[in-house]
Amino acid sequence: MTDAADRAAVAAALWERLLAAADALDPGDWRLPTPCDGWSVQDLLAHCAGMQVAFDGGAQPRPPDGWEPPAGANPRDAWTEAGVAARRGWSPARVRDELAEAKAGHVARLRGVSDWDAATDGPVGRTTEATLFATRCYDLWVHLQDLRTGVGQPVEHDDGSDEARVAHGYPFGLLGWLFVKKAGARERATLRVALGAPLDVDTVVEVSLGRGRLNPDADPGDCAVSAPPRRSRCWSAAATTPRPTVSRATSTGPGPVARRSSAARACSPESAAVWRLTRADLGS
């Protein structure tokens, strides 16, 4: 997806789904807890809107006097929590209004991008316009599922929309980095990854010169992960979703041998670690 209008349409669709979900809430639903620790439904929606307004250069309210970030919070998490705390006293109507403002600003921003490789600020530092777009779609789609969970609705495992495809594509694009940096895969280690809709990919991650790269022609040996990405814990908001199917695995090259894992059935340490990742590892 390279066209600004296409990207803007995907973002607009995500925001419309969030706005529709907000409009369907009963007064008491706004106070319900969500899978995001310490956040109510209202907090979650305030986060979605406030973060986007911040990325678009909008003024940010200050948290109440005496507020302090959670102990041990890193600068990114402290900034995120400050935005939520600053809006905690707002009415649901005001939060809903900022959601609409965030949608308008995000769509306008995307329509104005001419260079998707241009540098910009993202959730974890400097990034490109293309990566920021993917990151925001991932964050919005996942938080839409968090909202649904909070109000007792099922996670949309079978979402085949363009916005779901873009959201799932963000962590998939990080798979090579995750395999090396988070799972600890060594030189020449490989992992076959076969994922169903909405991505529909079947490829191999190969470690070469210290970097994980997608190489569909590489020999994965017996180390494989096969799953609908919408149902894997790496791509889903719900902690109770089914685990991916992982074959009995070995690691090619000098990497560790296979062993049993409670995280991902029988698989190599590298592939088990990939599937233990949480949204925090993905910059959500």
C-alpha cells in the first residue's frame, strides 16, 4: 500500500469503527475495565484520541496536580499515562469529540504525505511516515479489540478488512528483528512462518550477518510456525486466544536444539520466544 488516499481510507475506517463502538456504549460501559492494566473503556478511548492528536501536533492537556507516573515507568509509558490521566476527568462526550478530532487530523495528515520514507516522530522515537502509519493502525485495531473485550464482545478473529491486514502486517514486518533481538536466534538459524488470512504468507525467516531477513527460498529444516495470525497471541489483544500450531522443531545451523515449550507447544527456543512477545515489544 503506497498511495496516500489508500492509507487515509484505511485509517478513516479504523477511526469510524472506534467512533461507532463509542456511540454504542451505555453510560456505565465507559467505566468498565479493559485488558489494558488500570484503564477503563473511557481511558482507552482517551488514549487512542490523545495520542493521535499529539502526533498531529495538537496541544496536550496537563495531568492533575500531584499526579505521578507509575513506579518504574519508562519515558514512553510515562508520557502515555500522562495523556490518559489528563483526560480522566473528562466527560464521555468530550472524549468522543476528541476521537472525531483525531480521525480528522489523522486522515488529513495521511492525505498530505508525499514521501513515505520521510523521518517523523513515532511512539518509540524517530521513524518514517510509512512505519508511523502502520504503527498507528496496529495500535488502533488492537485497542478496538481491547474495547470489545471490556464490554463483553468477542475479539474479531475473522476480521478480513484492509485495516486488519495493515494492522497484522506491522508486527509481521518486525519478525526478522524479533527473531534475532528478542528470541535470540543465532547465525544461520531459520524459521518457517505460514500465516493465514488476512496476511496469507508462507515464508522463511533466516539469520544472515546478524540480521533476520525474509527469504522464502531458505531451508527452514523442521522449525515451523503455522497459524492464522488473527489467533496468535502476537497479533491479538485477548490473552485467551488459541496458540499457533508449531511443528516439532529443530534449529538449523549452530543454534540451540529443539525443546518443549509451554509457550508454543513443541518448538525451538527461538520460535517459542517469538510467540511469547507482548504488545509492549511491538511499540503499542
